[in-house]
Amino acid sequence: MPEIPRSLNHQYGTGRGGSKFLVPEVRKYRARVLETVRASGMSGWQSGGAIAAVIVFSSSSWVREDRTIAEKDVDNRPKILFDALQDAVPGFRDEAVWTFHAFKQLTRGNDRTSVYLFDLGLLVSRTQGL
């Protein structure tokens, strides 16, 4: 995907009476993920059970011009990505994500998110009795 998701800290706005709502940028991000998934042919992906994911968030903004680390965390971005994938990929359920690894990659080009999904099959039900 040609961008990285916003931080989870900025996913919701607060409306009247304290109600929470998805901010417009997150709704737009979800729509772009859906477009990307459809174009990739991944919309038919199915999982047999548990899922593992490897996520690479590529950006030039992880480090400032003075070569210090920017205050941008990677740990709260997968939730926004998983929610978007759940909307875009019928066979993907975020509660089935058994493990995931998220990495920052420093690049000189445009921001990009690469996602690698692995079907772990029925790993959970097979090992339950152990």
C-alpha cells in the first residue's frame, strides 16, 4: 500500500456528548486499503484458522534530518491496518491474528506498507489439548 496508517492515538474523534467516531482520514485510509486489495487480487484470500502477519512500514520520516529518531511509534499502527484489512479481505478476521511482527524500514522514497499474511491453519485447535 502506498502509505502508512495513522497512529491509533489519532483514529477517533470525540463528538457531542463524548461519543467516539472514526476520523475522516481513517475512513479514507480504509477505502484506499480496499482499493489496493481489490487491485492486488488478494480479495479472495481465505484463512483456515489462525493468521500470522509480517508488516513493514517504510518511510523516510522515521528519522529526522539531524539523524535523530522521530517520535513516531510503530506499535499502534497495526490495529488500524488490521481493521482496514478486515473490511477489505473477506477471509481476514483480526481476532484470528495469532502473532504479528511490525518493522520500521527507513527509505528515501514514498511511504509504503507491505503486509505478508500467513495461514497457520488450525494450529490453535490442534494444540489446544497440549
